[in-house]
Amino acid sequence: VIQQGTATLRKAKKTTVKTSLDNPFVFQWKTIDGEDMHFILDTLEERIKHIGLKKIESPRKKKRSLTKKQTERKCDAGIKELPAEEAESHQQKPGWTDIIIRRQLAIGVNEVTKALEKNELLLLLVCKSAKPAMITSHLIELSASRATPAGQVPRLSETIAPLLGLTSVLALGFKKPSDKFTEAIAAIIPKVPALEVPWFQYRTEESMAYADTDSSENLEPEELAEVLGDKLTSQKRKHTESNRPDLSNVILQPLKIKKLIPNPNKIKKPPRKKRKAFSA
């Protein structure tokens, strides 16, 4: 029997609803397969070998406990071994072989993202082996908004990483002041398909300028470099005049609001003591 004035009614808790904007689009890379893939990998391999860009890491030696006899031998032979070790260290210093050429590239997802945000890339290549896909999926929208040709190339990391002295290269970007890679960029861009982003249903003048170089395949490398250099200078002037992209042909899509209810079935977690009992 409940006495009067002692019982209290519990009010039902309101269900918390969190609203968020839902993205109805699924972005996917257009993978470059077949002859185009082999052509891109061969051109990059030849160019990197010709330049000789590589990262040299200092060898890590394992420290072992030496006996008294070994320490005495080392002390005796220390005078003879020092000059040879110094000569080896002078021959191969740790770091990049050429820092100026290294600054013309954006290697890795983080460097590529920063360069795209600053609109500094002429071309972007992404490796297909990047897992999960979320690591490189944001680069599709960024490269489309900056009018940067971008594509997914299989075996990119396997081919280029050992040449550069790295373990993996998931993304490789070529920056705008890249004199050493001008011919390679001009040859690769026509092989890269255009990205499909619903609110960028156009191809800007910058990417079309590189697409025109496909018609000049019969030209010699020196003439092709001159033509591409003239186009780069004209594009730099246009960028200095107005850094904003032309948004006249942009088609806006309606946004969808998604409502999220946390723990809709209201499943309570067991206390810690019971958890240990269940695990045992």
C-alpha cells in the first residue's frame, strides 16, 4: 500500500533528435586502366630516373653488447676505420638529393590536400591501393573545385615509391612552378578522364588548355615545352587578375536534412561488474 504523499510519478524522457545535412551523392574515382595506365607509369618512371630524385635515409644500426676483446680490437682499429666511414657519410647524406625539385612535388595525402586548398597543383594522381577509400575520396571534390585534372592510377605506389626511396606514395601532385616535369605533365593530362561532380558540370579553360596539347603529339619535346610554358604564363596572369573560379554554369542541388535518433531501441549498457562476469 502506497501512503499518500510519498509516491512520485516519473516523467517520460524526451527522445533527443540530432539533425544533420545528408549527402545524396557518392563520389568515385575514375580508374585509369590499360594502355593509359602503363603509359603514365612509364613516363613517370623515366622522368624520375632521369632527374635522380630520391630520399636517402640514415641507416639504423642495432646496438649489441660487445665483449672486452671486441672493444679492444675496435679501439686498435678505430684510427684506420674513421676515414673510410667519413668518406661514406660524405657520399650519401640523409635527406632528398635535390630540395628544389622536391618542392615541385606534393607527395602524400596531407601535402596534396594542402596544395589543392591553396590551388597550387597542375595534376593529381592517386593510387588505387589506398584503403579505406575515405582517405582519398575528399580529393575528388577539391580537385574539381580547383579545376585540377585528377585520376586514380593502379600500381602507382608500387612503381614510384621505390624510385623515390619511400615505402608508399598514395597521392602524387605536381605543383604549378614545376619546370622539371613540364613534358611529363603535358603528356599525362590528356590520358586523365574528367571528374564527375554534380555541381561542377563544366570543364574550365585551365584543363582544356592542357587537353589541347593532345593535338601537338607530333611536336618535338622542346617545342612542346615552349607551347606549354606560354600557356602556363598566360594562365598565371589570369589567376592573378581573378583567383575565383567561374561559377556561371554551376548547378545547385537541393539539400536534404537527415534526423538521427541516438539509441532508438533504448538498449542500456550493463554495469561494469556485470560486464566482467559476462566476459568471464
